[in-house]
Amino acid sequence: MTQPIVLKHGAKGQAIVQLQKALNAHGAKLVPDGDFGDETEKAVRAYQLKVGLVVDGRAGEKTLLALAGADCRRLLHNSHLLAAAKRLGVELAAIYAVNEVESAGAGFLANGKPKVLFERHVMHQRLSLVRNEDDDSAALLAHADQLAATYPALVNRKPGGYAGGVAEHVRLAQARLIDALAADESASWGAFQIMGYHATRLGYASVAEFVDLMHRSEGDQFEAFVRFIEADPALLKALKAKKWADFARRYNGPAFARNLYDVKLDRAYKRHADCGCGGQKVAA
């Protein structure tokens, strides 16, 4: 998968010249020298604040699209992060850090659908789940295993089978033909990849309501992420204390160190705190 373009402090080249010219068209007064230095970062932050985007000082896909005139209404806004910091009672810089590292960058695909990742092993678990008093646990498990034998890419005791991108929606649609509720529960949704089976635990009326909101905006996707943190006192405690390894372990699972999530969180926090944009403590 191609990584999204992110222009940041220290970068040089023609792409920076174009960025500086675009910022100047929106009121900045930069010398278009192709050097992403302090002044360019300040101009990026000022523009992001002006249009309501997350103020991180980096010109990623969303900032570049906004500069080009794209509609930003479905995107995550800086006001969402400010509200979350106050609601959770943590430093704004910490919220910036978890948004930067834990989000998938953007919550929507190019075709406008929310990012999803369908988990075939979770589908097997949800199909095997006893939901009603008269359910036969052994029969449900046997049925799930039978489906796994017939549709191993959709129902399986083992994870895997990922297709990525738009193709994940194809897998999800196929799984819905087997069991729509179990399928939606078995996908992780949006920028923060919250599993559908968490929906009612997080206060949504139903999985269907959760899925509808994941289609609506990145702000709604971020709300699910905030609820996920609120629902886990240990996770919230780790975030407040900035114990990044503990936070990453609880959010990403035991393999967090393989992707250096804790290191990335620490670096992102320090960058946002040092710039003075998110370092203050926000009252609960």
C-alpha cells in the first residue's frame, strides 16, 4: 500500500515550493525557497487552524487537499481534539499524539467509504456466540466450522485473508450475506479501527447505528475512539500518565513493540508539547 504524502519540518524540494506558494495564496508571506523550516511550519499551523483541520504543523493529504479547495466537512477537526482533551482530562499534546500515531491517517477511502478491515477469525467467534437462551453452543460452533470449510476467506479460526483497501468492503459485503450482524461486528471501522462488536459497550444503540456513524464523518469515528478510551479505566490512566508502552499494549495488543507504537507515541507527544501547541493541561 502506498504511504500518504506528508510534508514536514526539514523536508526540501519542489513539493515544498508548491506548498509555500499555496500557503501564500491563503495569506502566508513565505519565501518559496523549497525549505520546510520554522516559518513554513508556522504557516501550515496557521492555515490548519484557520480552516479547522488538526493543527499538527505537517502538510499531509488532508491539508494538501484543503489547500487545493477540497471539501473538509467530513474530516477530523481541531475542535474535536480540544473537546476530547477536556472531556478525558488529559494534556492536549497527548491527544494530538494518539491521534497522529493510532489513527490510520484518514478515515475514508478515495471512493468515500470508511476504512474497514474485516477479521475472519472474529466472524467465526461471533457466529459461535450464544446470543439467546435457547441457543445450542455446540451447534453454533459446528455451524461456524462448517462455514469456515466452505468460505475460509470469510470465516476462519485463524486471522488473515486480508485484501486491503476497497477490497475489504467486498469481503465485508460477502460476509453480510452469511450473517449481516456478525459481519459488521467483525470489521474494524474508520481512522481508529474500532471493532464493530464494541458498539453497544461504547453506548451506541446498536451495531447498525455505530456503522451508520462510521460512514458519516471522521469526527464520528474519533468519538468512537474517545468512548473506547473512556470505557477502559486502565487505558485512560495510562494516557493521563503518558505511560506509552502501557497505553500501546492495551490499545494495540501484545505485538505493539513490533511496530514501535510506544516510541512513536512518545516522540509525537514531545513534538507537540515542545511546540507549545498542545502542552497545557486541560481541566477535566
